[in-house]
Amino acid sequence: MGNTKELDQSKMDAFMEKMIGIYNSGALNLMISIGHRTGLFDTMANMEHSTSKEIAAKADLNERYVREWLGAMVTGQIVDYHPEDKTYSLPREHAAFLTRVASPNNLAVTTQWISELGHVEHEIVECFKKGGGVPYSSYRHFHEVMAEESAQTTVAALDEILPLVPNLPESLNKGIEVLDIGCGSGMAINRMASEFPTSKFLGYDISEEAIYKAQSDAKKHGLTNVSFEVKDVSNIGDSKRFDLITAFDAIHDQADPEKVLTEIAHALRSDGTLLMQDIAGSSFVHKNLDHPIAPFIYTISCMHCMSVSLAQGGAGLGAAWGKELATKMLEHAGFKRVEVKQLQHDFINNYFIANKISSKEY
Ligand SMILES: C[S@@+](CC[C@H](N)C(=O)[O-])C[C@H]1O[C@@H](n2cnc3c(N)ncnc32)[C@H](O)[C@@H]1O
């Protein structure tokens, strides 16, 4: 017997409208990503009312593709169209969130994740059926997008992030030893090395591609107080060596996050500090209902963070492991004092400041 209860027509209409909005937003996300990667937004921001031919010529792109892209941009109300002379213009208020000069407010950077994830959809569907995960090697330009994202989020906010740890900028100026685990392309640690020449910095990452980029950038900027190693951080192996260990968005996608946290605790000096940036949110899905980008986080997690961990036979914590579980795991790894802080206006990240010495022992 089917459900004979009558359906609520207004609820159905509202949901259908929501679905249509999802089609359009999903499509526009892809087109915004293309606009960023092709430099079309940057080009248009420097042009007055222009035809598709003029825009394509200036951007050095194929006019037919540019015109179709403009169709999506105009109907998506991102670009203005002027039918009297068939010209297009990018409002300055929109350029303020879509161009490279607008960084760290270039929101187009983040749209690239959806196309990056679309690339592995077939493999993810197979994982839904058979379990397992998608390895890092399947992603097309993960480290490239991550570096762009990191430049806008972590690097641009370092002046606010570092003071979250009491007296840290002062200690960095005096000279301390710092390790960044899962450093990726080294955006954050290279910037810290440049700002604090008296401190020594080391970056570990499992990706050869990312470490190569980190080393090249350090060389390009003439940095002599930073080095990088391709290393699996579930075996750091150092004991009481570092004053500060940073982990920027690099714990939840580990194969063995528990082991990594324990290794970090061993590698820190007794009075050392772990500064861990990770996704803000709760470990409980119902507490994330009001989170402004919760569906985005669960999606990235399902199609990347959780999956790369499962691909290594790992824990598959996922990006939404949440503040409650993260705090518990840090305590379990040997951190007696764990504080969780946030930056004003940043709803994406939590900052965990963890010490092996409890407040009483300070
Ligand atoms: C989300 S990315 C963050 C990268 C960087 N911290 C940033 O903010 O741009 C996570 C990084 O952890 C690295 N990673 C994952 N598992 C690792 C492991 N077992 N050992 C070392 N690095 C690892 C990945 O290669 C990747 O660069």
C-alpha cells in the first residue's frame, strides 16, 4: 500500500523552485571557475562596455566560447548586457569578488573545487558501491587550487592567526623552531619564513609535486631559513624538537590522524604549541544546519578529504569531523590544554591551540 496521505502542494512547489535554483547555481559555479581560470573576469574588469569579439581578443580566447560563457554570465546576472550596441560589462561591485586583484576576496577561486570534484565523480560513485577511496593521484589540479585557496585564506590572515597563540609573534621574532605538517605548496610557511628571518622553518608533505613548488618558491624569494621534505607525517620521528607545529587544514584528511597527532605531541618541546587550523563546525550533523556553507563542506569531504583518507585504508574522518571530536582527539594525543578560537568574519575555520602543559603547570 502506498502512502495515502495527501502531499503538501506548496511544499512541493517550493522544493521544485529550490531544485531549479540548484541547476542554475551549479551551472554558474562551473562557468565562474572557467571565468577565473581563463582570466576573463580580470580582462573584463579592465574594459568598458565591450563586444564579445573585443573581450575574446583582449583575453586571447576563442570568441564563440566567450560569447556562450557571456550568455551564462548575463542570464546569471553576473555580467550586464547592453542590447543597443551588443556590449557587455562587469559591474565593479562584482569585479570586487571575482578578480585576481581583489584577492583575498576573490570568491571565484573557491568555485574551482566543484569542477575539480566533478573530475572524480565516476570513481566516487564506484566507492559508494564498493567502499574504498579515491587517491590523491586521481585529482587533476588539487595542489594548484589548494595553493590559491591557502594564499587567500591562511596566508592573507597570518597577521591575525599567529597572535591567537599568546606571545607567538614575539617568540617568532626572537627565533624559534617551527614545523608545518601537511604544508602543501608551502604558501603559509614560506610567508612566515620571510616575515621572521630569525626563526627556522621546516615543512613536511607527502606530495612530491607540492614540495617541489614549496622549494621553488622559497628559492625564488631567497629564503634561507626554510626547508622542505617529502615525508609521511604519521612518522615524524622527531622528539622534543620544535617550539611550534602548525597544521593548516591538514589533519582531517590524514589516513591515520590519531597517530599524526601523537607524533606531533612527541615532536614538540614540553612547552611547545600546536596551532591547528581546521574546518569550523560541529561533529553532529544537526548542529550544522545553520552553518552557512555546510553542504559545500560535506561535499568536498565526501568527494575528497574523506575519500583520500579511505583510499589509503585510513580513518576517513572527513572535513566535518567537528570541534567536539577534534578536541577529544587532541586530548587523547597528550595535549592537556586545548583552546578553540575563531577569527572575526571567518566562519570557515576553527583554530585549535594545544599545549602539553596544562594551565596549572604554566
Ligand atoms: C588540504 S591540504 C592542505 C595543504 C596546506 N597546509 C595548505 O593549507 O595549503 C592537506 C595536505 O596534507 C598532505 N598530506 C596528506 N596526508 C599526508 C601524510 N600522511 N603525510 C604528509 N602530508 C600529508 C597533502 O598532500 C596535502 O598537501
